[in-house]
Amino acid sequence: MKIMVFRFSAMGDVAMTVPVLQVLLNTYDDVEIVVVSRPFFEPLFKGLPRTEFIGVDLKQKYNGLPGLFRLYRYLKTKQPDAIADLHDVLRTKVLRTLFRLGGFKKIAIIDKGRAEKKALTRPQNKIFKPLKTTHQRYADVFEKLGYPVDLKQFKPELSDLPKQIRLFFSILDGDKTIGIAPFAAHAGKQYPLEKIKEVIRLLLQKDEEISILLFGGGDKERQLLDELEQIDNNRIYNTACIFSFEEELQIISRLQVMLSMDSGNGHLAALFGVPVVTIWGATHPYAGFAPFNQPAENQILPDLKGFPQLPTSVYGNRTFEGFENVWESIKPEEIAAKILRWVH
């Protein structure tokens, strides 16, 4: 059975497919996977057996309806037996329709639970309860195709580090490495940088063997991370724009703990079984986007009684007047203490 998987979108959403696909492939020897996603994400799938990755340029080569038709004609040559649409957006709906018009029938689509998420995030009369995780929603798609996936069977896999990454770790001042990824796509998910500085100072004061690796991307984020690095440039290392994505994954796999927002880097660390401490603002773990296999106590939440509007959205793109006060209910000392529990 060759299953073609569609999932574009943000890094975290794509990363969450990996544990599901790993268990699927380890459970069923007759399954092959063709992942169709953005080219940048290819390193995420390198360790999976019987997996082909197709990187798709949706901005140029396959842009618009003519581009999607060209993409469909190319994907058809891969001769899939089934389609697993883990995205369910306009692009994948067009591709599904083209496959159906071509006589293709075995297609399964994710149920995103849009109504449930809307009830969780609406301003009033919220239905405040934990929803099905995104990982389980992905797994449900494969069950519809006849391949149930037991996510409890996931086992993180670590590959040998290449020489340049081993060398990088050898030059760190301390043996206790903490990753910090302080950025998110929306301000509603991003703990203030001044407070991150205080978290860093508390960690460095606590243990002289701690080294901190900073993660982010793009020129603007790199400049801000340079500012954090100056707190102690002997023990803090800015990795942004220095390593390839594949090398970043290798570094993340050997962290003792990762601090992230509700964002992609937390999902990356979780793939390797690294403890992930997450900070939540406008969003909430109940929406189903917490990093895989992480305990509830690793998720740091604001004072929900003091801010009954929370969560305001699934993506963190909606806030409210006075939202900046939400962050005052999460103390740097609390964050540092959560991180230090995992440092040994």
C-alpha cells in the first residue's frame, strides 16, 4: 500500500506528522509513504523507512490552479494507492478533486474539529475542555484507510551526530545544554523578550555548568538573539542562520531540555524525546497542539481565572485590550524552575 500524504503549512504542523508516520511504518511492513510538503521540511522525514519526500514550490512552479493541475499530473506518476489529506485546505481540496475526477477513490481527510475549536476560543460561553490532539487527528486519517495507529508505540530515534555537530558540542562551556526558542508566529504566543532575559539570568546563576543554545530564524530574529547572547557570550550561543535545518535538528536532539512558545521548535524537540517546557498565552493546550508526549506540568499557562477570555484563538492571532497583562501572571522564576527540573 503506497499512501500519499498531503501536509503543507507551518513547521510545527508538519513536524507533528512524524511520530504518526513512524508508528505507521513500524507497524505495517506493507506500507510505503510519499510525503508531499514544502521543500524546507525534507530533513524531518529522512529517518523514516520506505518514505519518499516530494518538496513542492507552491509560490512559483505550482502556483495557482494551473500549477496545482501540473502538480496533480506529476503526483499521479507516483501511482499512489491511497491519499491521506492531513491538511484539508483549498490546495489539497483541489488536488483531491483532481484525483477523484481521475477515477481515484481511496481518499481520507482529517477532521480538524473546527466547531469544537471555535467553542473553545470564542469570547463568551466557552466550552472549556481538552480536545483531541492533532497527532490523534492525523492517526485517525490512517485508520480510515484501514491502518489504525497506536501512538503509544512511538519511540524516539537518535542517529549518530556528524563530526561538525560533535565539534560544536565539544566547545560548549557547560555540559548541561538548554535550548531556548523565544519566538512565535504571532505576538499572542510570544513571552516578552525582557522576561526571557530574566529567565536566562536565573538559569545561569543557578548552575555554572549550564550552556544555553538560542534558536530562531531570519535576520530580525537573529539580531534579537544576538542581544540575548550578550548576557553571557561565554555560555550562550546563538544558532540562528549558522546551521542548516538538518544540523539544527541534530543539535536539538541532544538538548537536555527545550523552552519554547506554542511554536515549531517545541514540536521538533519532542520528536527526539527531549523534555519541552512550553509557554502559552493566547492559545491553550486544550486545542490539541501541545508537543508530543509531554507531561501537562511542562505547559506553563497564564492565570485563566484572571483572564477568562483565554484562549482567544487556535493560532494566537487574536488578542484583546490589555492582553499584555496576561504575561505578568507568568513569572520568570516559575519558568526557570520548570526548566531546571530537567537539568542533570
